[in-house]
Amino acid sequence: MHNMNQVKMLEFQQIGDERGHLVVVEGGDDIPFEIKRMFYIYGSDPDVIRGQHANRNSEFVLINVAGTSKVKIKDGEGNEMIICLNRPHTGVYLPTMVWKDMYDFSEDSVLLCLASTHYDAEEYIRDYDEFVRIINEE
Ligand code: TYD
């Protein structure tokens, strides 16, 4: 399965005036799914690696609404890409069944994650070898 080619950068419109900036993200419109869940990650040290999983059913959009971080995406077939999240009006769309590592968090990083599903621990694959096995079975 080559879901990694569905990864894409998203540019959201900045609505700015003398009062500052406003960015709107509407499910099914600005991003390719209806938003069922959001969570955000902050206070992670620069040497921490988060994520380290793939999801059978969940799609995500990640946006660094403050600060910066990186996400490394792997397809389980030897291909990988690294995305730098460094602007509050830019996101990355992550399809199902890609491996992701989030790292290089700046001290002020707030990483907003929008998800297409409610949380279900069962759909997380947290073992990389298992992920590779599943990818190769498909
Ligand atoms: P984890 O998946 O390790 O976070 P990340 O991949 O973003 O670094 O989640 C950390 C803990 O939080 C883990 O015990 C599961 C729990 N959790 C929820 O209960 N609901 C959620 O939506 C998420 C993302 C995590």
C-alpha cells in the first residue's frame, strides 16, 4: 500500500487585519475529512520523539500553531519523507497506514492535531516491525 503519496501540505488562508491573524480550518473543506477529534502537544523537549505509530483508520492534519517541529513519515517499504512544520497557517495531511515520528520540537512548540476519528487505541500500530509486516501483506 502506497498511502505515503497521499501526504500533502495544506496552506490555510490567513485572515489578517490590524488586530492580528485568524486562521480557519473547516472539516471536509480546508482538509479532506470531517474533524472528529483534536488534541495538541506542547512541552516536549527537543530530544523527544513522539508519535512512533501508524493508524489503521485515522487520518490526521498536523499544524504547528506556535513554534516548530518536524514529522518524519515512512511507508514501511523503505521510503520516507520529512516535513518541517513552522508556520501557523500551514499543515500536513497524513493518510491512514503511514508511520509517523514527530520530533525536533522548539521550546514554544504547540502542535495541533486534527483527526478523522474518535480515539481508539486498537487502531494504533505501535510496533514498527508489525507495521512493515502488515504493509507487506497487503
Ligand atoms: P500517544 O499516542 O503516545 O501520543 P503521540 O503519538 O501524539 O505522541 O498518546 C499518549 C497518551 O495519550 C496515550 O496514553 C494515549 C492517550 N491518548 C488519548 O487518550 N486520546 C487521544 O486522542 C490521544 C492522541 C492519546
